[in-house]
Amino acid sequence: MIDTTYALGVLAAMAGVTFGLRALPFLAAKFLQKHPMVQQLGRFLPLAIMTLLLVHTLVGNARDNPSGPWAELAAVAVALGLHGWKRHALLSILVATALYVLLRNTA
């Protein structure tokens, strides 16, 4: 059996490391915000991450569905067209999601 003092010490150490790692970005934020590389990453990464998520989702869902990628492609086209026309992200997401669900559930 493990000694209670040892177990509590290990738990306290793990809690301290976890808290420190989670607090570190907030403590370092004011120093890193002015760095040019961090500013460049801040402009580039959100679009790159969303693009990767979109491609991963489209490929995975299209591969799993026997009717093909048409619902995904239609939803993406509607989202892009509506966002280009109205410039309203929430509206584009909601309409494209509704279209995707409708096409997937009726096919």
C-alpha cells in the first residue's frame, strides 16, 4: 500500500505543475504580445486551424457517407456565398449547418 503522505505529496506536486502550466500563458502574455513573430502567428494561425478543421471534417464525412461529398460541398458553397454577400459569420454558419443537416437527413 502507498503511504498517505507520499500520495498527498505527489498529488500536490501534480496540482502545482498543472496550475503553473495553465497560468504561464497568462503571465507571459504581456511580454509576448509585442514580439513580431507572435503577432504574425496571431494573424495566420486562426485561419490555418479553421482550414485544417474544415478539410478534416469534409474528408471524413464524405468518405463515411455512401452518397458522396455533395452535402458537404453544398454547405461550404452556401456558407462562402452567404458570408461573401452578407458579411455575417453567424448567419453563414447557421444557414450552412441547417442546409447540411437537411441534406444529410433527407438523402
